[in-house]
Amino acid sequence: MKVIAAYSHKGGTGKTTTLMMLANAIEARGQTALLVDCDPQQNFAMYRRNSQGEGFDYWSDRMDVIYLDFEGTTVRQLEEALLAADESGKYDYALLNLAGADHPFNRLALRYAELTLVPFKPAATELAELTPALNVLKELEQESEVGQVRVLFTMMRSKLSAAQVLYKEAAEQQYPVMQTHIKETALFADLVMRGLLARTIEGEEPHAQGLRKTEIGRMKEALADCMGLLEEVNGIIGSEQ
């Protein structure tokens, strides 16, 4: 079981979106994941609820969600949950969504990840929080207690302002970055609120018409982006999945 974490010192950077993209791709490949939410907002559970309703269910029984609040859970409890998931043989991946805070729980939880993704939106406020988060990871790296680390650019526009280019370059100087970028697009709403994309497409495409048919086409493009992100992730951690 591959453990992938999303980590930052603030909210709104794209941690949940990043992991939901991976969940979409994992599910589309017929694989399984345990989505571990350590953030009090419990976004994973919210997205699962939003994908289930009267007459439709666009969630998947291959995607399980558990909530371990970072302020009320010991690291031993997290370790036991991950070990149980691994030993069950049920999951190909565990996706660990850490709370947007500099907290001792996060520092200890990062030790279990083979890959930590640090989402970064090129903006001044984001850059101010990025450096301390990367410093934590560098400390763990020096102690050989963290796996691979990559900065992941999120909410990227086709054309960046001069200031955004500078923020992006500053981030690139601090740590290796992902080649994949998450775009700033209305597709995010479909991505994280309409259930798992492959199941949504499968359920709606046969009878979609008009605007909904166009929307299904955009979902396919979003799913392709998800698959690209997972492919790069697997290349980094040496997955043989």
C-alpha cells in the first residue's frame, strides 16, 4: 500500500483537490484507496455525501473514507489505522489529507508517507507559508524520516502575471516540483463535488444532452488530468501498480 500525503501550513492551497484527483484516477484504474482525513472540515466525507443521492450514487466501494482529527488522534492511532489497512490487503493506496497547520501531529504523520505533495498557489500569502512547511520537511529529510517530497503548483492559469512568475520561481528554488500542474478552472467543482469522475461519466453519458453533454466532455478532460497526475506520482515512488 502506497501512502501519499498532502501537506501545507494553511488551508485553501489545494490539498484536498490534489488527493481527490488521485482518488479519481485510482478508481478509474480499478484500484482501491483509503482516504484518511485529518482536517476538521472533513472534506472527503462531504464529497462522498455530495456524490450520493436519490436515484444515483457516483461514489465507489473501492474508495473508503475515515476521519482522524489531528487534535484528537494520537500518532499511534494513525499508525494502527494505516497498518490495519495495509495488512488487510484491501488498498493499493492510502491518501493522507493533513490539516493546514504547523502541528506536531502533522510532523509525525509525515513519516509514514512515501511521497508528500506540498500544493502551492503562486501568491504572496502562499509563499510566506510555503517556506516554513518545506523547512519542516527538510528537517525530517535530514533525519531520514520522510519519503520523497514535491511541490505541486495549483490554481495555475494559462498566463501568469509577473508577480506570479516570481512566486513560482521562488518555490522552484526551494524543493523539487511536479511537472504536472493543477489548472484554475471551473472543472474543480465537478472534480470534487460531483462524485468520482469515471463513475459520473459512466452513469450520465448515455443519456446526457445539451449542456450536460458538454459538461461530460469537460469531465473527461479533467479525468485525463487526474490520470496524468497519478502517472507522475507512481513514477516518483516507483510504483509497480
